[in-house]
Amino acid sequence: MLVHGQPMQGPAKFHKEERAFSGAGAEHRGAELIVTACVMSAFGVTQEDIDRRSRGPARTALARQVSMYLHHVVLERTLTSVAQTFGRDRTTVAHACRVIEDRRDDPEFEATLSALEEAIASGLRLVRLCPVRAGGQR
């Protein structure tokens, strides 16, 4: 398995402590899981849908593109890193990011994306407050 409002405001701005963790390991994986869980919930898709190699139905493809976009913009991961996570080419991730940026012009889509960004920021804050240590203890 692979890892993982208001109109015209653009992406939410996050404080450093709310941003993804630049290091590898459990914290990095936790940030990816937060993004994936939020996207799955918002779009009604499964992890298998997001991980699917084929495009799938339009709703699934859009959810995957949003997930790629959020990994890149919110988690500040490179296009290459996101591509590796999703088992896709870097140019595919770049295309997904352009598609999502263009769709942000739609107020309803912008509201959905802003809500996702806020939910992810809350999840990242929670992970920071209650980190899981080795052995699963807090």
C-alpha cells in the first residue's frame, strides 16, 4: 500500500508549528495520515481508492488530486516526494496541483478546501501536543 471559506483567499497560512514535519519517521507518517483521512472523509473515498493505480471515477480522481495538492502545499513536500508517495510521476503531481489551484476560483470548492486545510492544521497541532513515542506510549 502507498503512503500517504472564502473565495480567492488562496491556501491557508500555517504557523511553523502547524506545518508538516520535515524529518522522516512517525511524525512525518502521522502528518500524511492526517491529510489522507481528511480527504477520505470529505470525498467519501477509501484508502484503496486513493492508492489505485488507475484514474477511477471522477470523484476518486479529484480526491487523489486534492490529496496530492495538500501533501505539496500544506505538508510542504516536493513534487518529487509527493509523486513517490502516490506512485506517480512528478509531472502528474504538478498537473494535480494546477487543477486544484484553478478549481479554487469556485467558492464552494474553495470553502471545502479551506475547511480541509483547517482540519489538517488542527490534526497537526494535536500530533504536536500528544506525540506518540517509541512503543506506542504518549
